[in-house]
Amino acid sequence: MPKIIKDLKNKLISEAQRQVEALGYGAVTMRSVAKACGVGVGTVYNYFPSKDALLAGYMLRDWESCLAAIQATSDKSQAPKAVARCIFDQLLAYTRRHEGLFADGAARAAFAGAFGRYHGMLRSQLALPLRKFCQSDFAADFIAEDLITWAMAGADFDTLYAMLQKLF
């Protein structure tokens, strides 16, 4: 009789995250995650088709938390600066939480194609709460792209906002 492990998908994601943070991308395998969770490798594959999908699972879980914080700020604020600041801060915090993965050469190579595929979706998600302040969707997309670029560079928000406020 197969054993039932409550909330196994989240346990697998959490273990993969722990291993990446402790050992680096290259050391993590489906087998190492399965062993740490006390399940067979096939069980992990029932939830995730690959190591990269498993690792994307924890990044997605974190990203959804960032989006929720952005949405909450957008819902309560009528000030474009507050919403843009929240987006910037969430991006900055996200990149810092995952800097080990972003700095890992093997991980960058593995995820290079995914970044190109999902970048437009990321920009759209960030532009959505900005649209209520902008004259056009293009302006919101432009601001979102700038926020991504500047957060990834670790730039100063106030310097960026001085330029962006002309677009609101």
C-alpha cells in the first residue's frame, strides 16, 4: 500500500529550495530531493517533470507572494509612486532572495531559455497595477520594464522615479 504524505508537493518544493540554498544548483538532483523527503524518485516525477520544473516551483511560490503584496498596495493606494515603489521593492527583495541561484552559472544556463519565454508575462504582471495611472498600456509596460531593469541592477528607486513620474 502506498504511503500518503500530506502536502507532498510543497514538501518537495521546500526541500529543493533548501538544497539549492545550501549546496548550489548543480548539487541538487531529483534523487537527492526524493531521498530527503523519504519518497521514491518516481514520486517526485509525478509532481515535476524535471529538476528545473521543481526549482521553478519554489521560485513561482515566492513570486506569487510578491504579486500578492503588489496587488494589496495597488488596491489601497491611489498614488503611483507608492505602487511603483512596492513593485520595485518586491523585485529587489525577490532578486536578493534568489541571488545564489541567479549567480550560479549552471542555473543561468539552464534557465536562459525560460527567461526569454516568461519575461513578457512578468512585465505584464507588473504593468497591470500601473495601468490605472498611465495614459496607455505601452507606458505601463515601459515603466514595468524599467522597474525590472533597475531592480536587477540594484539601482536607487528615487532616481528612477524622478524619470518615471513624467510617464504617469
